[in-house]
Amino acid sequence: MEVRDYISLADNLRTERAAFEGGWDEMRRIIMPRATGNAYPDRVPDHSGGLEHSDVANNSLKKLASAHLTYITPLDRRWFTLRPVGFNKDGNQALNDWYSKVTEVMERELAVSNFYSVIHEVYLDRCLTGTGCMFAEMNINRQLIFRHIPTGTYAIAESESGDVDTLVRWFRLTAHQAAQKWKEEALGPKVRRALKDARRRYTDSFEFVQCVLPNPQGKLLSDHVPPGKRAWKDVIISLDDKKIVFESGFFEFPFLVTRFLRWGDSPYGVGPAWFARRTIRMAIDMEKILYTLGQTKAYPRLFLLAEQYGEVDLRAGGRTVISPEAAELGLPREWGTQGEYDIGLEYLRGLYAKIEEAFYVPMLETVSRIDRQMTATEVAAREAEKVLGFTPSFTLFVSDFRMMCQRIMALLYRAGKLPEPVQGVFEVNRRGAPTRLAVPQVQFMGKIAQAIARTQTDGLMTALESIGTLSQMTGRPELLDIVNLNKAGELIYDSKGAPMECKATEDEVKEKETERKNQQEAAIQAAIAEQSSVANRNNAQAQQALQTT
């Protein structure tokens, strides 16, 4: 592909994206004006535009984004576990242990990186525009770094399987910044001229486009191929000079693109804000009406005689001297103040309720909105109902995050931070040679995953109760043998969200089973020995009695 081919690709993807841009801009304007600055960083901030947004919608959006952090990727607890594809608890123990160690390393590295601050920005975009994006890379200090890519600055395309595998993004840099990033010799003539001009070097900005797309010439060998042979191309073009300023490649797709809900066959998502736009505009208009009505009530319009102009005292306790003619006409008097403020306020409250409902706020505040003491069982039930409402969006995030998980794991592997690989960690070609790290199976462990697991636990407890009752009624304890109690106990422990550090490892469980078996065998041997001793003693006494007689 030549320069014009990349530019044409970017333009075509931007044209496809254009159908969504009007809605995105409107949602930013009426819900979160600061997001407009993220999407259009080259624009001068409009300090008056934020007056048209809805505070209720803004707060509801923030609550929903914070709920994503709490229920999907919490900072204060482990929210994922890596497993090999086709994980079997009783399978390859070395492979399972390797992924368990990788989970610990990844959890530690994410905690010391900027992942959680960036993912919150991604969640805001995910809930506002329906699509959020994040870039992952390793810096020169071998630390993970993440960057939020605002909606509206990029365009995407999907693979046949529905994964986003192509992304182009537009950004602006000054000549000084471009020279720092790619060196002066890589720049085109227009940027170079600005670089040499002291007045323009730090002020004139130029537009660039980055194209990340599958490389048909790419190979999947993880660490020993040049940039041009990697699985994804990375090309950056100066649009002012129509020149490639940087060309490289990625081993994995470096972007996480997550959608709140899918919008048909489009690669872009749709968020709750999309369906609340009309209600939010109505609320903003009603706030203006009530503000005007309140001002009118406080400072009413007056009918005056011409000669009374400037003589009416509107101050508290003020006195106005009127003529007999004005008194006969009842002037001054109010007019146009007959609006029903209470009716308008009640209608506005209804609009606020609809906005909060669109952003799931009543569901998020199920417990805090109850003005009475609840039992622990009722709290747990309401909590489960709350998080299960997130299930559709949660499952979509799980699907979107899978490729990013492979990216993070591969970055840590190339940085030498993962344990020595074992057999099964790499995908292999037909000749059996390793190609790349296998995409891991990600098991989420946040509150949503626990709530889903609790539905299985409830069924398990019901089954155990019924089997136990039947066993007692029939006097057949062997009926309990149908249940694997170890697996049942493990499912119950995991579904309750108990801390993983308190859970016994497989080795500890096996050690306890061996110790218990040894104790049982020792007890049996002691019982046998005791019985043998008693029998010998009885025999000896019987022999002695016979000899005496």
C-alpha cells in the first residue's frame, strides 16, 4: 500500500463513522461538555457551551461509569483469573500453575500502572457514546502504560469473527512535538519549515493519521521478526505533506475497543445516553422555563402609568406614592405571572426519573434508596438483582477484553516478567514450532461474575437440601454420593466472593486428604490392634481357666 491508499482507507472509515458523529456531539454537549475537548483537542474551549448540559444526566453517567469499576474491574480485589483454553481443573497441572502465576504477575503490574485511571475514562466513553477505546504499550522502563483514545478521534473495522482488528486515528502535533517523536529527517517539507521558524515551531499544529491494520505478509512468530513482518502494520502519515513519517508493526492488536451494546452490524456501540437524549433535552428546556417562571415570581412584570416610570420602589419594605388616577386604575399591578410552578416542577422530577432510569441509577442504588433496615438475605437478593442487570453489557466487555488480555500478557512476556513458559503456552504451527502466546481464557471474578455464579449456587443448595431430606426419609445415606462435595464446596466459596488468599490451594487440599486418610488408616490399625489385644487377652484368660480346672 502507498500513501494515497492509507489516506483513502482512513477517509472511507471516517465516512462510515460520520453517521454516528452528530449523535456523539449532541450527547457530549448536553451530558458531558468536557468530553468535547477530548474529541476535538485542537479547538479552543467554549466556556459558555457547558451551560446547556444536564447536571442530572452528568451525575447519572458518572455513577454508571463508576459502577463499571466497582462491578467489572475493581481496584481493591482480584477481578480476573487466567486459564488455558479448554481449562480442566484436573488437566495439565504444570500449565494450570503457569497461568495462575501469570495472573498474579499481571494483577501486580496493572496495579502499579495507570490502567485503572485510564479504564475509567474508557467507561465514560462506553456509557456516553457506546464505544470506548484504550491503547496498551510497554515503556522504556519496562512498565505497562495505557492511553485513552477518545471517541470521535478514531474509526474502526471488524474481522469476520466480530473482533475489532483495524483502527485508524487522527491526532495533531506541533512541529516541535513531531520532531521529538520521529526526528526531523522523517518529517515532510511543510512541517520542517514550521520547525525552523521560531514563531511557528511551538504553535502551528499539523494533522497526522495512524493506521493499524492486519498485515497480509505478517507472521505469528512472537519475538524474532522485523516490524514489517509482524501481524499488524503500524503506519503514521503526515496529512499536510502526504508523507509516511513512521512505519512499524505490532505483534498483537494494541487497542481495546469495547462496546456497551452492539448497534446492528456496525462495529460501533450504542450506550444508554443515546436513548435518553430526547428526555434530557426536554429536561433542559423545562429547567429554563422554571427558571424564567421563578424569576418572574420573584421580580414580577408591572403595568405602570407613563408618569410612574422610575418612581415605583421594588425594594423590600419600599414605599411608592401613587396618584388618585393610578389608584383608581389599580396601577402599578402585576401581569403575566400566572404560571403554575409546582406543576412544572413535578413534571421536571418525572423527567429526572426517566434520565436516571436510562442510566440504571435506580438499579445501582437499590439498597441506598430503601429507608428501612433490611436483613442480610434481602440485601444479598437486591445486590444480585442489581448486578444481574449488567449482564448483557458485562458479557460483551468480556468478549472485547479477551484480545487486550493477550496483548498485556505478551508485553509482560517480552519484558521478561513472566515465569519460564511450559508446554501448551504457545500456539504451534503444523510443524510443531511455537508461533505466539495462546489467547488465554479469562475468568472474571468481580461482583457480576459472582452474582451469575450465585444463581448456580442457589440451584446447588436447593438440590443438596432435597437430596438430604430424601436421604433422611429413606434412611439411605448413600444418596449423598451423587454429589462431589469438594467441587460443591469450591463453587459455594467462589460464588460468595470470599478472599482468594484464604482459600486452600490444590496442593493443600491434597495434603489434607492424605493426612486425613493416614489418620483414618492409623485409627483402623489401632482399632484392629485393640481388638486383637482384647481377643488375645480373652484367649489367655480362657486358657488359664482351663488349666486351673
